[in-house]
Amino acid sequence: MQHRKKSLYLRSRLSLVALLLCLPFILSASHTPSALEQVLAAGELRIISRNGPTTYYEGRLGLDGYDYTLAKAFADHLGVTLAITEEENFGNMFERVGSVAGHMAAAGLTVSKQRQEKVRFTRPYMEVTQEVLYRAGTKRPFKPSDLLGKSTLVISNSAHAERLSQLQQQLPELRWHEQSDIEMSDLMEMVHNGTIDYAVVDSNAYDMNRSLYPRARRAFTLSESPQAVAWVFPKGPDNSLFELADSFIADAHATGMLTEMEERFYGHVDGMDAGSAFTFARRVQQRLPLWQEYLEIAGTMFDLDWQLLAAMSYQESHWNSRAKSYTGVRGLMMLTKATAREVGVQDRLDPIQSIYGGAKYFRKIFNRIPDDIQGADRTWLSLAAYNIGFGHMEDARILTERMGGDPNKWTDVRTHLPLLTKRKHYRTTKHGYARGWEAVRYVQSIRSFYNTIALHEQVQLRRLASVSEDGLTPVKFESELSDGTSLL
């Protein structure tokens, strides 16, 4: 994605440089500086956002998240730093945009007629639908009238609350609860646990978190059609920053940057069915703690993400240290005899040795990947090679290049890996036939497991942060009914 980002940055670089050169003279003149001039002069783009897994969060390598990544790319495009103002309440977010709090708002905000009366939206960078969730094992609702008499919870001042208000005109008895200090993943957890009957979340949040809360199931779509998600700017005569942001989104569409971001943040979501997700979620709590310390140590030793090693070991053995397959591979990382010898493992059933050996072997493969392949592509290609063999993975990269794809991009290589099962293709390769589709499924599964483990850790950290100073009393949920009265 880096070379595509560069094309975005270069498109208006000359005009920006020219503006920067003239800025001291412009600002010394009598006119009020525009929003763009203020951003460039301060060297900082301030955005208003909301902390969460679909917007921005602190990852293992610093701030991350879909909205953060896109806003950071825009700030880089302008040649300025990015600063974030945290705002929990969506209503306040629309009121504060254009103030000292932020030049724009970027928090997965959907476009609606009601909101457009107050603020200005750029062209969309994503579309979502509003999904009503229910708990598996309970009666499924199929239409808005099925929500009557049940507890439905949404985030305060959200597009979901706005939609329910519209439906209330046809269903006067419709009631729901609103709460501002929760995230959509919290709503999913509450449905999963049976704390509430129903909740409304965006489709992307559901897709991202469904493997962590498998009992929270999609019931029906509440929105009439997909809703556009866009950046928010204040209304007014000054369009300088807005127009540049709108143009940036257009370029992000044209260059494929948004497609690559979609793959990075949501490319894993179809890796598990409901049954597998339920089993995995349970084992994250019951089995992973047995091996986490050793996975973290191995991650440190070989400069690897321990959560990735955890996902690999689950894919291999379901965190069963005594696992054995009919092919003879054994242990937590399911090492072959040859691999065990190569990495110095004497007892494949020893979980510590197995984790050490698997991490060492994966690092060797990772180091063999060409240096010009970096980031997630390097990781996914390494995983494919770990599964299918480095030679077969290289054959797939050669086929990809022959057929006009990019051999350095996982999204292109995974399309061509299954061709290694077809004679007309594999007979032209050095290493011949291979079950290429299996490597694709292997990588996809690990991505799903990895994402769920990372989300689980975020949830654990949030719970620790919500504990009061005495270390015993968690912060309570406080909800309001749609008429403003307290739920608790």
C-alpha cells in the first residue's frame, strides 16, 4: 500500500509547497487565514474521534485502527502531524467540529439528512448497514415490531438512535435505551451474555467482533439501505480544508488505497463459522492462559508478535500440547520430525520446546522473504510458506507475476495459490503440485484467530481500566430510556 499512498501524497505536493512558501506573507496580510492555512501554519491536523476497535485504538506498535490510518494518511499528505481529541458523545462531536477541538471529525460517522443539516460530509470512504442483534438460542426478531416489549440498547446520539426515532413514528410503542460510554463491541458482549435482549450495531463492527462474541447473532437489517460513512467538517464559507479532504478520499478510492485498507482491517472476517467461533472464544479464556507466558517469551526471543504465534499454535493444535495428526506431526506447534531436528527440538510434545521450535522456524521463513516485501504482506506470505513450503509459495509468486498480478502482495498471490492444484499450471513450476487452496485457508484462519486474540486483549485492558482505585468495584453501565429516564 505504501507506493499507492505515495501517489496520493505527490498529487498536490507542489501546490502545498507553494502554499507553504507563501504562507508567511499570506498570514501577515489583513485577511483571516483559511482552515487549510491554519493547519499548515500550525503543522498539525486535529481530528475529533472516538476510541474503539473500528475507529482508533492503541495497538502493540502504537495507534492503529481504520479511521486513524486514513486520517494519518491525510495528515501525511498535508505534511503535518495528526492530533486526536477524544469525544465519547456523538452529539457533542457534531457540535465541536470546527472548533479548537478539531478541524474535522473521523469516527465511522454515517451520513444522514438530520446530520447534514448541521455539518458537511465528504464523499464516503465506506458503507455500512445497521444490524439488529439477538442472542443465539432465544427467539429471533425479524422486523422492528418484534422489538416491542424487549430491552434494546444503542449508543446515544448515534445513527441507530436516529433510525429508531424514525421508526417510532410508525410504532409509537417502540422503546429503547441509550448509553454514551459504551462501544459497539460492548453492545455485542451484552447481547452475547444475555444482559440485554437486542442491540443495534454497524455491520463492520459486527463483522470485526463476531468471533469474540459468537452468541450475538445478526437478526435483521434496521437501515433501509447501506449508509455512507464519511469525514465531517463544519458548515460555512471556508471550503479550503474540506475540498482537499474530499479530493484525498477520491484519490484513495482511485488508487486502491481504500481497497487495501478494507483487506487489512476486515479481510479476516469470514475465517470462522459460528460454531468454530464459539469454541475458539471459550478456549481463548480457558487454554490460552496456560501457554501465554511461553508464547510471549518466544515472541521476544525471535522478534515476533506473540499473538501471531498464539494464533498459529491454535490453528496447528487447538492449544493441545499432546496433539498428533495422522501424518506424524506432533505437539503444540505440530512440528514434523525434520523441522524439529532443524530447529533443535528434542521432544516435540514438550510445549515449551514446541513453541520455541515453531517460533524459530517461522522466523527463518520470515527472514527468507524478499526485503522489498514488508508489513502485513510479508507476514501472510510467510504463513503461507510455513504451511505449504517456501518453494511452493515462491512458485505461486511466479505464477502471480506471469498472470499480471503483483507477486509482493498477498491479495494477488492468494488468488493464484490454488492454481498449484491444476496440472497446466503446476507443471510449469519448479516444485510442482501443491494444495494451494489449503495455504489460503490456513492464512485466513490464522488471521481470524489473531484478530480475536487481539480484541480479547483489548477487552481485558479496558476492563482493567474501568476498575476503580480500590481495585474491586467495576464502573457500572448507566443507560437511559429513549424518553430520557434512567434504565438502572
